[in-house]
Amino acid sequence: MKAPAALEALTAALKRLPGVGAKSAQRFAYYLLQHDREGAALLSRALAEAVERIRHCARCNTFTEHEICDTCSSPRRDAAVLCVVETPSDQLMVEQTLTFNGLYFVLMGRLSPLDGIGPKEIHFDRLLARATDGTVREVILATNFTQEGEATAHYIGELLRARGLKVTRLARGVPVGSELEYVDPGTIAQALRDRRAVQD
């Protein structure tokens, strides 16, 4: 038995979500239509509204409903420190630490030549203009510690250092609350390399 075309289209749309395969997408589609049509309608309206209203901040490239996002507009932020992250969700995680008071630039990705993602695709020209605006004094590279994230940080760091900017990288090490016997050797090795003096 062939599913109705509209149901197949819904399943195909849900399959575009990361980590959602064909079976999961089909299960979600059937669930919404069978048990939660109100939720399906709500989801549809919320998606349509987000697609219509959400844009990229003209300064930091994150998601916003305005030309300039609230973070970039805030007079309480330190404009001399710029934190570079891969995604808006990474920016949100940094914000939730309540320890960073500077501004951001969101790459919306990372360098991955095999996937056809180069400097243009991660808006490097905009980052360069932002970092060399005369106000920024330090750029914190907060890309992920994946192979692509490391390559992205290295590429950006080399170019910004050549322009006289102070460039720093997030430290890596043993997670808070963890026990060494359960931490992988690569993390311990990095923690040893990034060790710091004990404060009084």
C-alpha cells in the first residue's frame, strides 16, 4: 500500500533533520497526524514564521529578527573582545556560562574542503572586516575540537595574527567533575599540555 503523497512529502521533510532516518521520519509523521494534529499545526505555523522572520545579524551573523541582534546592540558588551563560534547554538552555550561579556561572530559552519566548504562559505570576508574594524583587540577562537574545527581555528588564527590581533583559543582539558580513569588519553594529554600554574 502506497502512502498518500502529502504524507510521503511530510516524511521526506522530516528526514532532512539531523539524525533522523527514514524510519524515524515516518514514525514522527504518523504520530503527528494520528495523535497530535494540533501539535502538527503548531509546528507548521512556528516553522513558517521562523523562516519568514529569522535573518542573520548584519554584524555577527547569528540568528535574529532584527538588522542587528540584541547582543551586538547592547552597550554593556565589551566590543574589544570577539568570540568566534561555528553555530548559533555554540554561541548560546558560551552565553550560558555567564563568564563572557564580549561580542561574537558566528561562522555558520567550519572549513571542510571535502564537502566544498571553504572560506567564502563560512563568511570569512565578513569576519575579517569585523575583526579588523579598529575596535577588536582580541579574537577568541571557540570552534569545536573536531578535525575541521581545529583546521578552521588554525586558518583564522594565522590570518588574524598576521594583522596584529591577539588571537586565543579555548583551552582543552579534563571535564569538571570527571575522574581520570574514565577520561580518554587524548583529553588527558591535551590537559597536560594546557596545564597552568596553581593560584594561591
